[in-house]
Amino acid sequence: MALNKAARMKDNLAAYGFLSPWFIGFLLFTGGPIIASIFIGFTRWNLLSPPEFVGISNYVAMFTPGSGFLNALRATFMYTIISVTVSVTASLFMAVLLNFKLKFLGVFQFIFFVPAVMPSVALAFVFQLIFNQHMGILNYGLSQMGIGLQPNWLADPFWVWVSLGVVTIFTYSTGQMMLIFNAALKDVPQPLYEAADIEGAGFLKRFWYVTLPYISPMILFNVVVGTVNSFNTAFSIIFPLTQGGPANETTVLSLELYNQAFRMFNMGMASAVATVLFIIVASVGALQFKLSKRVVHYD
């Protein structure tokens, strides 16, 4: 018994030894900064003078009517809804296309995924040129087709959201989701489709009653990951594309955090915004898992 206990202790120590680099990295680069940010959120600090404890003043200022935070909160949820809807729908559509028996399928899959490996900042600058009102290829193409609608895509409060939705199709999230959906679709048992064919079900009914329920866990996974990414990585798309404009219409929380920290040097407010963003992401993720119990099938 003593030998067995010593052997188990040795195995446990070896396991913790292999895991220790991850634990140390998490504490130094993730857990520690999160805790520090929470504490800084209760201070007034401009990086020059020592932090001054101000209690919940930063949070009160954030939720004051007319504050930039409330506008950023609205813009963040707007962008998240658009981003997740477009990414999941487009990736699932492309994955379904890739499951048809077509020639050069590997080439099509490569072409679909290539835009996803482009850095977000470079992608944003490319689309900034495409959406340019006077020199952009999009308005030029519309004029060549005789279409009079040639809006200022990135300076109009309505069309800027349409533009962001289009850009989302070409981001890394959509390409990653496409690969996940493609793998999930290949795992759907063929007997289920054969039974549906015997019942006289067409393509749409088979997709709705067979395919979607079977891949629902992957849909949930992509929705949750897409939601977290849209909250946390919106800055890399929106800042180079619109700088938060027009008139702060697309100033999301991550951009508001950047403005508070590196333009106004108000680290206390920036940390408070980061804390609220962390709570929102965790709450939305938990809510998605709770609501999904009725529509996600694991058997």
C-alpha cells in the first residue's frame, strides 16, 4: 500500500510538473493582469502620478446617461449580433457547398479559406480601399452596372454596419467555423438521410430535421466562440476600418477601452471598462449555454 501511495504521489508530481508552465503562464499573463485590472478600476491613474483610490466613481461615470460607455455598449452588441449571425450563416453555407460531390473540391476549399489567414489589420485596410466612396472598386462597379446607389459606405450610420457585416465574412472566424462545420457534416450518419429519402423529404426538410439537429453541438460551439471573438477582437477590424466613426457609431467597448487608456491616459476608467467587458462576455457565454439546452442535441 505504501509503495502504491508513493507511486501515485510520484505520478501526480510528474503531472503537475508538466502542467506547471501553463499554470505559471496563466498566472503571470492572464490571471494576474485580470486581478490587477479589477483593482485599478477603483482608482484614478494617469500612469504618471500614483493611483488614487476613488471607489466606484469610474463605474458611476460609465453608466451616467450620455456617457461614451453606453454608446459603446450599444455598438458592441450591434456588432456582435451582426458578426456572429453573418459568420455562422456564411460558414455553414460554404460548408454545405463543400459537401456536394464536385470536381476540384480541394481548390474551392482552399479559395474559401485563404481570406481567413489574412491579418485582420491588413484585411481592414484592403476593405477601406474597396469601400472608398470616390476611388473604391465597389462604387465603380455599381456605376458600371448603371446602379445609382453609391453611398459613402464607411461614413453613413446605416451602411457602415452593412460594410462591417461584409468584412466579417472574410475574417479568420468564418474560415475556422467553415472547417468545423465541414467536419461535422461529414459525420452525419448516412442512414438518417436514407430514412428521410424514404419518407419523401426534400433537401430543405433533410437539412432542417436531420442535418441541423445532428450538428447542433458544433453550431453552439461556433456561436459561443464567435461571440467571444466579436467582443474581444472587434478592435482589430473596426479601428483601422472606421476609427469608431461615423460620429462614434462603431465605437465598441474595446475601442472605448483603447481611447480611455492610450488617448486620455485614464487607466482607472479603462480598467473599469475592461472589467465590465469581462463580466459581459462571461455572462453572455453562460446564457448561451443555458438557452441552448432545448435546441442542442448530443445523442
